[in-house]
Amino acid sequence: MVNATAVPVVIIGSGQAGLSVAYHLKRFGLSAGRDFVIFDRGTDAGGAWQFRWESLRLGAAHRVNDLPGLSELGLSFETADRSRPARDVVSEYYRRFEEHFELNVVRPVTVRSVFNRRADLVVRTSSEHYGDRETLAGLLVNATGTWGAPFVPHYPGAGLFTGRQLHTNGFRDAAEFAGQRVVVVGGGTSAIGFMLELEQVAANLTWTSRRPIDWVHTERLDLEGASAAVAMQDEAARNGRALPSIVSGTGVPVSRRIQAGIDRGTLVARPMFEALEETGVRWTDGTFSEADAIIWATGFRPEVRHLAPLKLRDKAGGLVVGAGSSWTDPRIFLAGYGPQASTIGARRAGRVIARQVMALL
Ligand code: FAD
């Protein structure tokens, strides 16, 4: 039995992007529950951060920008505890943010599909708590991030390899690889983090990347100034391709920890292998490495499967977004999409999208 309710605005996702939009909608006078509702499939606050591995610390990745209004709670990621797992700190800050601004996120609720029924957008959801439902919405803000859409490039023999293959979003703990021969694939921050964690644990560790690593000698990534990276992400998002990592456009900042890893010979990537075989990987020079596990730190795609019935893609297969909304259907906003897929981009999107939502209501 499907229950139907109606609300002017549905927001899907309570990560940095969804919460930023919700914060600005509240500032414009809208009320959570009455004027807008936020659905999230996670069981807790924290967006995708709640699922990241235990050893990941704030500062080990890039800078994590504050949510708008977080300072009202006396909180900032700049001064947050870096000895605790990032997932715990971010979840805690987001939870306190949601409570303070009374955002009433409805979770766990998974949006299965969004489609048109006459003038309404129908948001079909399922939840072990709330059952299957339909919510009729005038406007939709999709803020679903990328975590649920891991990208693994195809290489010949992928199905033959009998060892373990996992993507970044399946990584939990380096200890799982104790004594194993591990190949880490990818040229971004996650791959580097895995290499540094595994070097004391794995019996044998190889790093490989499609492109040579572009090291830049600065401690911190200038995400705001990363216009080349943003342009690359924008182009990929528009064309429905995997988002290139931010560092593929900016270069990888060499922190002291990374420099030490380079000096030890750990952070030296070899060119990508040619194929997988039953027990390992075959390199382009014909040599072979036995492997027990391959970790694909190869990025993500925007998670927009549930929007497929809306047919937002253009003839070339791209989902074109201008000023936060779909060019095909201006009732659909995409927050944290493409070049906004960083905490600063998602934060900015919040204000821009909330303004446009208000203009359409
Ligand atoms: P998310 O945080 O992914 O939130 C999306 C939410 O939508 C989730 O809560 C999810 O449960 C929900 N959702 C998705 N699909 C559905 C559905 N169908 N139904 C219901 N709910 C749904 N960026 C930085 O700026 N600094 C960093 O240091 C940094 N480190 C990173 C480290 C890693 C390993 C990764 C993968 C990314 C990192 N990023 C970093 C990028 C980061 O993902 C973004 O910055 C930001 O957190 C994304 O926010 P978001 O709200 O768009 O998405």
C-alpha cells in the first residue's frame, strides 16, 4: 500500500549540499516538514562521511569547509579534533547542525525514483521504518552526492581475477590486508592514503595510475582557486562521465607525510597494468605481479539513477546543469553536482539553489 503526501519542495540527501540548501531555505522563512522535506537513506547524520573508513582524519584529505551557519553553534572544521575519525567528527557536527536548525531529516528513507504525474513530481521512496510511499512535490533538490556510484574502469580479465577487488567505498580497515599482496589503482588522494596505510601491513604493495602523478609542492590544496579542476569536473558531469578527481586538475599537494612516503619509495606509481589474470595483474612490459587484492581508488560518478524516469539527459547523453538546475526541467535542482562536488562547492550551491527555489515557489 502506497501512502501519498504533498510538499512544495523535496530535498534528497542530507550531506553538505542538502543541508546547505535547507539552511538557506529556512533563512528565507520556509519551515522544515511543512514547506520542504529532506529524505536520506543513511541511518545517521553525516552524509557520505559516515561511511568513510575509521582511519581517515580531517586534514588527511582536502580541506573540509564549514556548513553555512555552523559558526552559530560555535563549531568549525578548521578547529575540529584531528585525532578522531573524520566520519565521527563530521557526523557529530552535521547532527548538531540539523538539531539546531530543526531540519527534521527523514531517515532512513531511500528515494527509488522520481517521475512526472500530471503537474506533479512524484518521489517514490522505500524505508524499513516508513514503508513504501509517494510524495508529491512541486520542486526537487537532488543532493545525493557520488558515494553510492563508485566508478571502476574496465580492464580485460576483470572477471577472471580470483582475488578480492574493492573500490574506495568498500575500504574499511588496512588490517584486512595484513600479509597480502595488494595493488592500489588511482592517482588521487584516496589512493595515496591507502598506500601509506598499507605499507606497514601488506606483504607486497604496488601503486599504479593511468597518469603520472603531478606532485605540487604546497601543503594544502587551493580548492577555491582550482578552476582547471572545476572545469574538468564540470565537463565530465555534463557528459555523464566519471568525475575526475580534484587532484587530477590541481596536482597533488606534497605534505610532509607524502614527501616522506615518496622518499621511502612507497609513493612511486607505475604505469597502469594492461590486464587482470586469475592470480594477478599483467603489466604492459609483459611482466606479471601476483596479487591477493586490488583496490580501485578510481573515483565516482554522480548518483542520479533515481532521476532516470525524468529523462533529463540531452541527446548527447549529458545532464546539463546551469546555475544549479537542469536545463531540461527547471523544477529539478542538482546540488553538489559536478564541479560543486566538494564541501566548498556544495556550500556555495546551497545559497544559489535556495534563491532559485524561492523564486519559483
Ligand atoms: P554526500 O555527503 O555524499 O551526501 C549525499 C547524501 O545523499 C548521503 O547522505 C546519502 O545517504 C544520500 N542519498 C544518496 N542517494 C540517495 C537516495 N537515492 N535516497 C536517499 N538518500 C540518498 N571534499 C572536500 O571538500 N574535502 C575533503 O577533504 C574531501 N574528502 C573526501 C574524501 C573521500 C574519500 C571522498 C570520496 C570525497 C571527499 N570529498 C572531500 C568530496 C566530498 O564527497 C564532498 O566534499 C561532500 O562531502 C559531498 O557532499 P554532498 O552533500 O554532495 O554528498
